[in-house]
Amino acid sequence: MPPPKNMSIKKGFRGILCPIVTPFTKEDVIDEQKLRRIVNIVIEDGAAGLAPTGGTGEVQYLLHEERVKIWEIVIDEANGRVPVLAGTGAASTKEARIFTQKAKDVGCDGVMLSHPITPAMTRVTDEQQYKYFEEIAKKVDIPIMMHNNPATIGVTMSPGVIERLSSNFDNIVSYKEDDFFYPRFAEIVRRCKDKITILTGGPEVYLAFLTLGAHGAVTAEFQACPHLIKGLKESFEKGDAKEALNYHEKIYKMINIIETYFGNASFFPARWKAIWRLRGVDMEFSVRGPNSPVTPEQLEKAAPELKKLNIGR
């Protein structure tokens, strides 16, 4: 049985955290120099934490030893300036537990644990999802951010499962939502806001979710437009609704530009690698096969529109 839990909110992760890309060399190995540079820029941009080896970091295409190497590089370069949350989700409970234990062993401050990334034609039930998180939380004493991403498996975590896990385990401290249905998020906040911190994965819903009581965002878009996402947060916190809405609209412009010009790239992280080039980091466009990168020609066409939003300044 899990230990009794203090019913006041736990010290979960809050603010704007950034899931970072995994840069590769032309030889398709981790580009340590570029990764270290990205870590420093994101911290200087004001991120409250780093989340390597999530979906943005191409986690499903990394070898096991590559995940660990990335964590070690990011921890070393961050040097305690911000917390590092390793993405440790996996298809099986056993594999996710092993990754989570390894993240603790190398010194990560926490983990961003996706619900089971199941193979095609498999759908997990509520009880199976609960058991997955329970098994890991009971055996690995590290702060856990649950991550709900229905795009990976075609099902979403129920508010009831999230509430049970939040209530039953002291080391489950935060929750990241990538299901952007407003009434559903409102129900999760209502049930869990006094137990864990609750964050969104999408900047396009960040303002709406802040009005419900969200504690932050874990968003890849911070790599492209930190000034817009920080501006939205800060204007909301000081009660300037007009300014917050202005930032919200600029974030939507950024998303529309990316969808218009980068739509042919088959993989989500590809767009952020292209934008890092615009921001002055001369990394390769490449993503792990069989996925397709953004092309230099696509970036050249998008650049004038993105620069209007001060991206790449």
C-alpha cells in the first residue's frame, strides 16, 4: 500500500518547461555540441525546466544508450540552474520502470512519464493505465510528471485515473495535458489542483487553461518563441487581459505560419530543428528515419513571416 499523503498540494513542477529537440550530426549520432548550446539558450530564455527525450526529442527513435547519454549531457550542461525531467515513457511497464530508475541514477530531478506508448491495434484500459503508473511510482522514488498524450495511443487518461494517482502517491507531483478539450481539463483541475500541479502541452490553449487554474506549460514552442509564451504568462499574472490576448494571437500566428510552410515535414520535431537554424544554431535539419525533415527551401520561404514575430532575432 502507498504511504499516506499530505492532502495539501505537493511541490510539483510549475512555470514554463521546454521539451528540447535531439540534434544529430550528418552521421546520425547525437550532436553533443549543439545539444549543449540549446540547453544554454533555453535556460537563458527563461525556461523553468528542461524535458529531454520526450516526443520532441524523438524518444521513440532513440536507442536505449542514447537516451541515457542525452540525460547526462543535459544534466551536466544545466548544472543545477533548472530542473531536468527525463522522458521515460515506453511501450511496456517494465521498460518504463527501467528508464525511470536509470533517470534517477544519473541525477535527473524528475521524469516526464507518458502513459503506455502502446503498439498499433492495442488500447489500454483505465485500470491498465493506473497499474502502469502505480508500478513505477511504487518502485522508483523520483518526482513524476504524468503525461497524457492521446496522439501516441489513441486513448486519453480519464480524470478519475488522474485523480486516483494524484491522491495515492507522494512522488506523483505533476500532470501534463496534451488532450486540449476545455471541459475535460476543467474537470481535471477541479479534481486535482489541490494535490498536484497541472500543466498544458499546447501554447495555443495556454491562456484558456490558465483561466482554469493551470500551473504552467510544457511546450516545444518555447524553443521558437520564448518571448511570446513568457509574455502571455506574465501579462496574465499581472491581470492584463488585453496584453495576454495579444500574445495569444501572436502565438496562433506562429503556429499558422509553421503549419503553412512546414506542413510537408512528416515529423513534429522537424519544425523546431528548422527554427533553431533561424535562431542561429547551425544544426542539421535531419530527423530519424523514416521521418522527413523540413527542407532549406521551406525554411527560406517561412523565414520572413517568422521574423515578423521576432523569431530568430
